[in-house]
Amino acid sequence: MRTLKRFSHLHKPLAIAAGMAVMQQAAAQGMLEEVIITAQKREQNLQDVPVAVTAFTGEQMSAMGVQQSYDIAAFSPGVHTSGNLAGQNTQFSIRGVTQNDFNDIIEAPNAVYLDEGYIAIAQAQTFALFDIDRVEILKGPQGTLFGRNATGGLVHYLSNRPDFDRTNGYVNLTTGQFDSEITARRHTLEAALSGPLSERLAGRVALRYSDQDPYLENTYPDSAFLPAPGPGAGADLGGEETIAGRLSLTFRPSDTLQIDLSVNHAETDVSTGPFQSKPTIGVVENGELINVIDMPADETRLSIEGDGDGGADIIDGDQLLPGGGIGLDQRPVPGGDFFGYVAPSGDDFSFSGDFAFDDQGFTESSGINVKVAWDLDNSMSFTSITDWKRYEKLLFIDVDAAPVNQTANFAGVDADSVTQELRLSGETTSSRWVAGFYYLYIDNTSDNGLKAPANSIAGGTTPLDIGVVAELETNSYSLFGQYEYDLTPTVSATAGLRLMQEEKDYDMASGIFPSFSNHTGNQGDFIPNAFGAGSPFFFQDSTSDTLWTGKLQLDWRPNDDLLLYAGVNRGVKAGSFNALVLGQYLGSGGDEALPYDEEVLTSYEGGFKATLGNGMTRLNGSVFYYDYSDYQAFLFVGVGGVVINADAENYGAELELITSPIDGLDLMFTTAWFDATVKDISLRNGSPLPPRDVKPTYAPELQATALARYAWSAFGGTMAIQGDVNYSDEFYYNLRNFDADKFDSYTLVNAQLSWESPLSAWTTTLAVRNLTDERAGVQGFNLATLCGCNEVAYRTPRFYSVGLRYDF
């Protein structure tokens, strides 16, 4: 077996630099400018691209309060977020296609790109945005042209490029305060400088620094059950500090050749993940957990079986720290968890937690991107994109988010990725085409596990890490092409195909380590046969698969202002392997639960794009039906999760309206609805009960956004007032769809007042985010059989801010 790679030493964190684009508005004219995007690997007007695309400029995202990569989901119909670690690891969910495995050995089903470079590690989808040109969000399978794991869709950020015409830049300072029980402020400084370095060379440098205080008040040691897990425990949570930078160079050795180089680095220090706890109770039938409900105020049973106590010692089959195994026969306090903790209402940003430390975790990302664009002649061009990225992280959460020294979870990764894309594109009077080769290499070492600190229920006087170390090496080779042909002056047909060869080598070891501190994970050597479990357990496997994606589509443009399209797409995401901690490994069937197959999505979609009112209004819509084979679903049971294959289906519709009806007034309305079902999901591996059809996680069936902005001349410049409302339907955070595993629907309201000096040299902004102080659920986990509780995380509370920007 190959030697498993180890973290030499995970240190400090960062946040990748990003990029974005589109929908530029001429406020003075009340008109929408032409929007140019590259969703089909060539520059096109947004309204000429027969794909469901949402796009925003960097200026628009700034005005909407977008700070992190995932914030854009609130303004994109059919796009939501999933993930884990209380929002510190957030990924995109598009049209119900989602994945929330907290082990970074996996890749997400919705791909994220930065300047055409694929972000291969799920954790790396979370990063700070700065100096962005635009973002393009493509819905539905994008396997032909983008390929990598884009079954649900993709999000593509594009950064600002160097300017050859003049030296320019900006400085932007924002400061504000959260409306929380403790004083919590956030300060952000962003700056960029760009200009020509010679006749043929231009450069751009951009920096961002942000410092956020904790907003989640910790009242520990209130209701403490056991001694604290170590010095510094009981800290307030939600704090972070980020520094990020990007250097870009553009070299034009000739009028037909351009070389772009971009180097970026980002680091972020964070506290323990800001989860809160709520008491829950399991409902049992013949020893099988069939539901979990919010804890009734007068309830003292460990779990409910008929009219009696179902115990909690064998439910879920995880065999790890069951309620009955700690000498309890009932809950000490009515309405509390197994240990008598009654959490404050979720309407308050306060809790009592022992495993809570300031600056405990970090993420760090680095990247180098080189793009060569060469016009071979007037009708054909060559493009090469070489991209290298490095990722490191180590993040922590308290499993019970309560004042009980029980267990914590840690998730670490040390990974490198390299991609190389070579493509030719061209056109004739009646056709457009693109063809190319794509190579991807990922070397990923993941450390994940449960930490049992000193004096804990699990570790006693000897602290332990119940950990899994996994190494996955991926080599993927692709040939792809897409051809578009004009059948008539108004009708065109498109065909695309991608062939992939996927090679994976996997090593995994699961067992128990000694624990050396509350800020490390899986250090040293395994403890042989700890607790008589026969651990550590080792697994090794290699796979080689040939996969393909395809596209067939017809487009009809009856006039210059209307585009109709309909087609079928086949998307695929390669199979892979689970990395399971000891209890989950034993409870899920051992080695048999580790591999899972590729997922295949056949998508049938039709849509329209209309430009109305002499260009003052855009109205775009689409309808779709998804037929999923072997959808890779994440099933969380007990204290761990496993990816399984299950068939699924989904159908829905989306609508976007953007209009400037009068001078100075811009309006936007978007909505998305879908009905998705994941079929034949068992309550757990080996459950004797029949499987059920369920809803996917982090997939609200209805979303809607409305935005209004009005600008007028005032005080020698331009004053603008803006407001937006974002609605999300309720959604489950556990695939078993238990009653307590659901976040309520929410409505988020933001407001902003700004003033721009003449020529836009100075801009001042007053803003309130989450104006109504809505408690909007972000992520959660069901732990009803471990602690008699669920852990839940919410979006940050109301935030007041003032901003000052200078452009030169």
C-alpha cells in the first residue's frame, strides 16, 4: 500500500481571489447596456446565449452586499447553498443538485471556476470576493464545454484584468457593526492599482483585508456538565480575519497574441464553527429510528417508542457514545438534551458551549493561472489555460454545540490540483465550433474525525482523535467538441460531446489516534486495537472509468429581440470513495460502504430570452426536467455521513425580469420553483424498514428575489437608494427528512443609500443588511441519538455599515 501523505503542519488560512461579470446598466439613460459573457467559450451577448445564465458585474455585487463567493446565491434563481461546519465550508446547490459531505475527499456536483481554472476542492468554493469583473452562473449540465463535475451547473468568477490605456485604481473602506448581544464589528479594506508597464505589458495588483469580531455570544460555563476541554474554552464564536491578494500581468507580444498571468494567495483565521444547539428527541419503532422531532417542553425520555422510553443506546447502529451508554435513564431536565442543557431560542445569538475557541481554524489557498490566446487568422483562434492551485485547511466544530465535554469534529485537507486546457475555436458564415483537450490532476490528502478532549465522555483522562486519513489521487483526460450550425437564417442546431478517461488511486486508514491538543487532528500513530474495535482499518483501491457527456439543442430566433431554445443534455460526475470515521465505518458495513458509482443526469430543458421596450427590459425564462441515475446523495446517520447512489428526478421553472422603465430607476425580479425527489432512501444501512422517497437537502422548492434602485442628481453628484428582498422556502438539512431536520422559510431584506461625486471619484454608502434581523438557517446536523440535540447555524444578524470608496 502506498504511504499515506500527512500534513507537514497545517498553518494559517486564506481566501482565494475571485472574479465576476455582467448586466451593466446605464443609470443615466435608464437602459440596459449590452452584456457580454463567455458561457460558450466565446464572447457573446447574454441574450444570444441559449443557456439559462444569471450574471452580475462586480459593481452590482458590491452594491448588493456580496462579500463571500456564496453570497451571490441569494440573487440567482434556483441557486442556494449547502455545506457544513456552520457555514465555514459552504458550497452551491443548483436546482436541487447538492452535496454536503464534510470530508474534502469529495468534489462538488456544481463546479466553480476562477478565470477558467477549476476549483477542485469543495472547501475552496468558499472565498472572499474582491476586484471582480463579473460572475456567470450557468444552470443545468455543462459537461460538453466545461466538463468537470458540472452535472448541476457551474459558477464562474472572472477577475478584473490589467488596463493598457491608463493608470487607475481604487481604495474601498467599509466598517460596520452587527446587531448582536455582544459588540461585534467588521472592517474591510480593499484596494487595486492597474496600468501599463510598457507598450506591450500591463499589470494589476489587488488586495483585501477584513476583520470580523465574534457575533455569537457564549455564556459558558452556564450548565457545564464536565470540566472544560482545555485553556481558552468557551470563547464567543463567529470571528474571522482574512487577508488576500492577487497580481495580474498581461503581455501582448503582437496584435494577435496575448498572455495573461495571475497569481493569488489568501489566508483566513476563524473561530470554532458558530453552531448552536436545540434539543430534539428520536421517535423509535421496534428499535429503529423513524423520525426526530423538536423536544417538547415537558419531555424527559431519551427517545419515544409508543408510550414508553425507547432508550437511545442502539438506535442508528453507530455504536458511538449512545445516550444509554453514559448511565442515563432519562433526561435530567424536562425539555433539555441528554445532559440537561436547554438552549436559548434560535432567535437569540447566544449559547453555552465548552469546545469553543478563538482563532482555532484556518484555510489557505494559493494559485497560478496562465492563459494564452492566439488569433491564428480571422476565423480561428487557439487558447491554452494552465492552472495550479494549492489548498490547506483545518476547521473545527463542537459536535453538540453545548456545555458538555463530549466530542468535537475536525476537518483538514492538504491538496494540489493542476489543470491544462487546449482548445481551438472558429467560425464560418453559417457555423461556430470549439474543440479541445483537458487534463486534470488532483492530489488530495484529507484528515477528518471526532476529537475526544481531556476529561470528555469519550476520552476520559486520555484525549483521543477518532480519525480517518484518506489520500485520493485523480488523473482525468478529456477530448471535447461543440458544433453549432445555422439550418436557416433563424434556426440553428448545436451538438456537443466530451469523452473522459478517469483514473483514481485511493488509500484510507480509519482508527484512533492520541490527541495532542485541541488545535490539531490525527497526529502521531494509530493506537492498535483501541477499545477492542480491531482498528485501525486500511483500504486501498484503484479505478479506471470511461465517461461521456453530450448535448443536442435547437435554437430559433424569429426576430432580433427573441430567442427560443430546447434541448437535451447528458451530464456525469465520476464515482469516488467515502472516508469514514471508525463508528461510521463499522456501522455502515466496512469496506463495502466506501466506493460509490458515477452519477448520470439527463436534462431536458427549454427556454426563451426576450428583449422588450427598445432594450429597456429583459425577460428570460426556462423550464426543465431532470432524470438522475445513481445520484450521489449524502446520508447522515448517527455521528457521520456516507455518500450513496440513488435515482432521482426533478422538474421546475425559472424566470428573470430586469427593467429600467424610467430614467434612474432599475428593477429586478427573479423566481425559481422546482419539485425534486430522491428515490428509495433507507433510514440507514441495514435498516429492516422499507426505503422511502425524500426531498434533497438544501433545496428550497420556491425562491424569489426583488430589487429596486433609484438614482437622481443631488448635492452636485448622484444619490441612489436601493432595496432588495430575498425569499427562500423551507428546506431539509438531512436526507432522511425528519421533522426536526428542517429550516423554516425566511425573507431577507437589505437597504442602501449612496452618493457619488461627479465622474464617480468618491462614493459614500450607508447600508443595512438583514434589515428585519431574520433568523435564516444555513446548515444543520441531526444528533438526536448522540446528545439528544441538533446543531444548527444561522446567517449573521442585522448589520449596519458605512463605506467610503475613492476611484482614480
